Amino acid sequence: MAETTVKGRKFTVILEKDEVDGGYSVQCLELPGAISQGETRDEALRNIKEAIELVLEVLEEKARSKPGAEITEVVV
């Protein structure tokens, strides 16, 4: 497992080497829809950052489109 930072937020990702096809696959634990891959470890980590950003943008747009919805932050 590794951590990656996007927009000042840290996310936990699972980075796996593909022994059969080569390259790496990577998935964000906090955002199951954020999945990516890359030929190298570094490329996979760059790609997952982009995937996380895209998922966050979509979720934010959905939240903003709901009447009466409020977007706020909480710290755990």
C-alpha cells in the first residue's frame, strides 16, 4: 500500500505489480471508482492522482446539483 496526495488530501492506494502482463495497477481505497494503471510504478501513481481528481470532480458536481445540498468538510 502507498499514500498519494491530491489537492492537499492524502489517499491510500493499493499498488500491485502485474507479473503476467507487466506494469502496475493501482486502486484508491477511499474512492473505489478511482482505478488506474501504468507501465511503471511512478506512472501508475501519477495516473491514480488524475483518476482521483476526476472522481472528486464528478462527486462534487453531483453534490452541487442537489437542491439544498451543502458541501462542507469534516476531520476524522
